[in-house]
Amino acid sequence: MIDPPNIDARSFVAAQDFILSVKTHWTTKLYTQLDQNAPIEKIKQTVDYQFFAWLERHLQRYKYSGRYGIHNFQNQFREEIIENFSDNDLLILNKELNLPNYYTAVDIHQHPGGLWSDDIAGTVYERGARSTTPLGAANHQDLHHRLTTIATSQYKPEKILDMACGFGKSTQPFYNAFPDANVIGIDLSAPCLKLAAYVAKQNQIKNVNYHQANAEKTPFKNEEFNLITSTMLLHELPPESIKAVFAEAHRILAPGGKMTHLDFYLVPTEFGRFIHSGHSKRNNEPFMEPFIKMDIKQILENQGFKNISIEPFEESEGTLASDYKPWRFPWTVILAEKTI
């Protein structure tokens, strides 16, 4: 067995910055060189597309698993990470929780070992998330804050559930914006939840708790929440699990409660669906294609939700403009209400 390399911080940052620069070139220059009006079979044969696809697959692989990859770098601090995240009264873990096969069978996002199997997975994922969408928009409002504004534009929630909260980035805008609210984040990943709780504890946050739980069947009481939200959860679930999440949300929402999901759903063009399908395969996300084929509005209506809205989401200023050309995810915000 070969020992992992000893990587100094400067070399690691330089390597990750290089990968991000190439990724920016991939999303802007290479993507815009593709002929979106050509037949799909013809596009597949072009050198531009083949290079685009190769970079999409392997830049992600190098980011996580190369010599200067995030996993190797964070692995040097394994003992420190485990010690720092060991005890936290903001966190409830469930050692008896059965992780679903769809979650454990694939190294989603090409994350080594998935988000569940390694004690350092939370810190690896957090560092990787910094270059998920390289828009170069440092002065634009973060998409999680934009979602928080949309989700709470017409009322002040008192109890909030953030489904599939990961390492807590999607939860933070809610507990910061509503310090009097009771905020709970749930996720399947114990390593991610440990990081989320650690960050909240370090920042002396009093109104949040994290639970290890499956969004399809939570431990909460009927009608317990008046806002349920998720970010990038639905596209990582098989269709039957998506329906189960909606049913569970309806059960635990109070009458008049609202539900807001941010995900990748509205893909209107054939070219867009072709690129989205390729991303699904190259990034180890097998349920992206089935998700965009689902009639989400009808499913929500069948579950008893009303006032349903499914609209494109502007993750950063200008990305929905007609002259915006770089590659981007098909961000979509799904809103629904449990009627009184």
C-alpha cells in the first residue's frame, strides 16, 4: 500500500486553482463553441464536444482524487478532524439508520467513497463545493441566500426543516435570517452533519439542530413545521423516493405551511437535455434524467399541495439573461403550499 502524499497548503491551493481555471475555460469557451442547433448525433462526433466531455469527467476526478486532490489533502488532518467533530450537543446521530442502496451504491459527484463512508467526507465535500459552479461572480449574492429570500418572501417562518442539508451551507441563511425560529437540518451523511454542527457551534448559533435522518421518513410529528426546504436533493433520488419525500413533507407541514425545493428540473431544449444527460453520466448522478421527465406539478397536486409554482431560478445575477452563454445547471425553484 502506498502512503498518501504529504501535501503542503500552497501546492494544494495552486493545484485546485489551476483545476478551477481549466473548469472555467470548459464552461465558457469550450461550451460556447458547441453548435447548439446541430443534430445531436453530429455534435457527438465533433472534437469540441469530445474534449468538453473529457474535461467534465476528469476535472472532477482530479479535483477530488488526483495527487493534489481534496481527499489526499484533507486526509493529512484526519485525526484533528475526528477530534474536533466528536462531541456536539447540536447534533443527533442515528447509528441504527439504514442508508438506502441508491445512496451507497454510487460515489456521487465522483466523491471518493461517497458522502457517508469516511470520517473526513464532510470537509472534503465542503472544499469541493467551492468550485461546483465557477461563475466568477464573487460579488453576487450566494444562491442559498437567494433561495432563502424566495422561500420567506411573504411570511416569517417559526419552525424550519432543511432536508438534505449536507454540511449546513443551505441551512445557515435560514438560522441567520430568523434567529427566533427553530431550525433543523437533516441528512443521511454523518460526516457532513458533524461539520454542519461544528460550524454552528463555533459561531455560537443557538437556534439550529442537526439530525441524521432520511427525508423519505423523518422522526418528526405531524404538522410540526411551517417551512420545509431542500437544495439539490431531488435530482439525487429515484422517482419513487421523490414522491415519498413530497408525501413526508405534506405530513409534517402545518396547514398553511410552505415547501421550497431548489433543484435541476426545467430543461427546455433538446441540446440542453443532451448536455444534462451527459453530465448525469459523467458526474455519477444516475437520477438526474428520470427526475426531469417527471410531472412534478401533477405529483404535488396528487399529494394535496396547492399554489404550486415551478420556475427558473437565477443562481447569480444575469444568469437568466438571454445573452448569457456559458454552461450552467438548469436551476429551478419548486414552491408549494399545504392548504388550510
